[in-house]
Amino acid sequence: MEHLTLIIPAKNEEDSLPHVLNELKKYNLKVIVILEKEDVNTINSIKEYECKILYQNNKGYGDALLKGIKNVTTNFFCIFNADGSFNPIELQNMYDHAVKENADFIFGSRYMKGASSEDDTIITFIGNKIFTLIGKIFFSLPISDILYTFVLGNTEKANALQLKEKKFSFCVELPILAKKSNYKLISVPSHERSRIAGKKKVNEFKDGFLILLSMIKIYFN
């Protein structure tokens, strides 16, 4: 997987990120960690690791991902969580689908046969099902887990989408604009692990409202 770069947004993940980077050492790929300059604790926690660190000019999960994607030099990128919830053994399967099936974006899904989650709650489960259904009805999205950001994609085509969402709404903007551009999207089963430090940064109701607004904006534009 020498043609793959992991993009890891890692705000306030000083307890988890070193474990994640240790786990990634045995894989032949590149790693970009995106941080805020003020996040001294996380910066200091990974001083001894081989990875490229980029600093955000702005705030937000989507802003970190935009910064990362624009700085990827390999053919493919993959959004990878810093909290330990994504399992790197799944990367090879996602990468193989991209190469062998000529797919542009591979979306991990917790709701396919053989998939599961140790972190999903009833609120996030219901919310995800609702937003995934909206995506299918209004945008014909062929994915089953729209809010799960374990995504591997073609770097050039991702940059061509001119993504703009700087908050968690990025998770719906990416697949919707990719579908509108007639790129090939597929889902593969994924198992979401428990977070190492048990921290969840998503506010179900606030971020859910922002995601809905983003979908409405994209639909009418």
C-alpha cells in the first residue's frame, strides 16, 4: 500500500494517537496527522513517531480533512481516526477494492453483513439510518453508513470535488458531491472498535442539525 496516505485529524488525542501510530508501524503507507498549533499535549505525545504533521489554519473536523487531502502526494488517501476505533487490518481490503474494481471511493460500513460496532449508541444508530435514507432518496447514494468516516478515495478526484465543509458535515458532502460527479462509490463491511480513551467529539443533536442543513444546501444548489 505504498500508494496510500492516511489522513488523521487528531485534536486532543494525546492519550490515543501514540497507540494508533504504534499499530500502524508495520504497514507500508504514509501518515499525515493534522493538528491545531495550540494542541501542545498531542503534539508532544508523537514527537518520536515518523509521520508528517500539518497544522490547521482554521478550526473543525472538516477543515482538518481538507488540509490533509490537499497535501497528499500518493494516488490514494484514507481518513483514519486517531481514537483507535478504526482497525488498520481493514485497509488492505479497502485498497484492493479501489484498485481491482476501479472504484473511486470506498466507504466502510458498520451495517453490512459481517460488520459491527462497539461504539454505536441508539441515538447515533437511528440518526445514521435517517441520514443514510435521505442520502439514498435525494442523492441516490449507494452507501449504507453515511456518517461513518472510514473512507478511502482517489486523491486527485477528491481534490477535484472542491470540498468546502469545515465541520463534521464533511461526512455527507464528500459522498454527495462524489455521486454528483458520477464517481464510483462502494461500501465494504467494517468493524468499529471502542475508542481507546473513550472520548467522543461529536454532539449528536448539534452536529446532526448541521449535517441536515448541509444536505439541504447541497440539494438546492
